[in-house]
Amino acid sequence: VEVNRWFSRLTFPTRRAHLRDQGQRAADSVVCNIAEGINKGRRTNAGRHALRIARGEAGELAAVLDCVDVPDGPAHQQKLRRIAVKLSGLMR
């Protein structure tokens, strides 16, 4: 949620608006799929599937941050990496 709210406040150059949109969708998807995965049961197929999607979206958001120079981008990429590791643990 922290990364999602931080990203939603960022300003992107007009020529990079497509990355802003893609990043925001990924940031929203991370939060929503984690909630879905936990609520469906992290040990069920449906729950693990939602958590896998969240992990992939965290990676996508980190990639968007590779494409643009934004304040605190590297720090938030590190948070996304930690989220991905934690999600992998939840799926076991």
C-alpha cells in the first residue's frame, strides 16, 4: 500500500504518460491481488494464483521504475523486491 500511494503521487513527463498508466495499474494490482490471495486462502490454487499475479505485477512496477528517473525510485524498487520475496514465501 505504501508503494502504491507513493507511486500515485508521482508526476511523469508527458512523453512517459504510458509508463505512468502502466505503473499505476501494476501498483493497484499488487495490492488487490495480495488481498484476493489472502482472502481466498494462500494455500489454495486460487489463492496462490492471485499471489503469483501480485508478485509479477511487483516486478512490472519495478521495471517501470527502471525506465524513469523519479525521486526515491531505487528505494521503492527495493521494497518491491522484498514484497516479491515475501509473496514467494506465502505461496509455499
